[in-house]
Amino acid sequence: MNRRDFLSQSALSALALAPIARAQAAQGAKSQNIFEQVRAGRGLEGVDVVDSHAHIENISGNLFWPLDADILMADSRRCGIGLTIVSPFAGFMATSGDQLKAAHDACVSAVGKYKNSLRAYLVFQPHFLKTSIAEMERAVEPNSPFVGFKLHGAIDQYPADGPNYQPLFEFANEHRLHVLYHVFGGVERVGLTAVKYPQMTLAMAHMAFWTGATAEEVIALLKEHPNLYVDTCSSTWPYRYLEKFVRAVGAEKILFATDCTYLAHGPQIAKVAFAQISEDEKRLIFGGNARRIFGNRLPA
Ligand SMILES: [Zn+2]
């Protein structure tokens, strides 16, 4: 066999083997656990991932940081996040009722474009009470893109038991809707709210970090209130923080969240994927809990 024949034959046998190698690689990827998949730098595969706390913005464009729904969706897909629930920055930053409505309209368009992978929260602004109350109804319209509410207590400087939030909680309780709340004014006030509105589910953003409460106080609240949850997004947190919460309250109380596009996906996925908790606990956090809470408000 001359060199040329040898090379062409080798190339052919390599080609013939390629599908087998690909199939083996695919099989390997499927059988790899979450830790191994993420360590290999791949998007999650075979895991139902719901990002329960993300954002879009269309005010400042993509000038200094990519913020729009297209970039969020492209990144989510790349990382294996099948479904993302966003609230609009423009809603928190609104300085009039019309701006709040426009922010919600932008969510409708974004979800319209990404029907299978995007849903939104209505922003309830306690300082625009009349508009916020009128906007609440959008959550219960047929085929609503809105699956619950986001309240930013820190931006609005508003505690959970403040009077202007009560119409929203009554509404969420009546319709068994989910509320994501960035805590302001103390977690004990969130506990009072959870008791008062037992049909509503309530998640404290960022594991209720930066609220002045200790982990033990947050853990005690989570144990006390069946409808109370926390989410995982944060720029940082203490060593083995997730493990501590899973051990104390169970993975069932913890929702995966990224805070993208404000934060980046990678570290938010990694801290769940690399945690020393079981594969089943990771699956509950990544998506199982969100499926249980939101039910058929989320697309399959
Ligand atoms: Zn956020």
C-alpha cells in the first residue's frame, strides 16, 4: 500500500468511526452527572432548569452590558436553561405609572418572541399604587405571559408588611400566585406576611442575604412557613452556604435563580452544580421546585 492509499484509507476508516465516536460521546454526556457536565464546560443536558429570577432591560440598550431579551435567551440556551422568568428593570426604575405599564408591555413582546422559554413577573411598585393595582389583573388574563410578581423592597425602600403591598398580597393569595420579593426592613416582616397569606408562595431573593438577618434567622423562618422560599442568585455568599441551607430546610425550599442580565449565568449555575448536595437535590433546586410552585403557568 502506498502512502497515498494508506492516507485515504485511514481517512475513510476515521470517517466510518466518527458516528460511533459521536454516539459514544453523546452517551457519555447523558450519563454524566450535573457536576461533571458543568466541570466539562458544557450547558446542562437532561436537566429541567428554570431560572426563577432574571431581568431584561431596554432603556440603556446594550451600551455597556448586554441586557436585552435576545442576549439573555441566547446565553440561557447556551447554558442549558430551558425556561427563564424575568422582571423588567424599567419597571423598578419607572417614575410614572405609564412607564410601569410600558415596562410590562415590553415583557409581553419579549415573551411573545420566546413563547417556549420565557415568562415574566409583573412589577408591583408601592409608590404607584393605582397603576400597580390596575396592572395586577394582567396576571390572570387568559394565556398571560405573567406568572407572578416581583417586588423590589430595596429599591422602593418598602417593607413586606407596609400597607401599599397588602392589595397585591391579597390578590396573589386569592389567585394562588407566586411573589418574588427583595427584602427590605427585616425578614421578620416577611414571616408575618407569609402567615397572613397562606395560599400565596413567597420567595426571598438572594437567600435573603444583605437583609441584616443571619442565616439562622432565615432558616428558622423557612422552617416555620411552608409557603416561604429563597432563591440562589447572588454576586457572592459564604463558603458552603447552599449546603447549610439544604441540610437545614431541605432542597424543596430553594429556587434556582441567576439575576441575569444583572449577573452572569456561569457562576450562578456553578454554585448549585458544584455544591456538595445530592443529584436529586440539585434537580429540585434547578427546576423541580419551580415546576411544583408555578405548575401549568409555565410552558412544558
Ligand atoms: Zn434581581
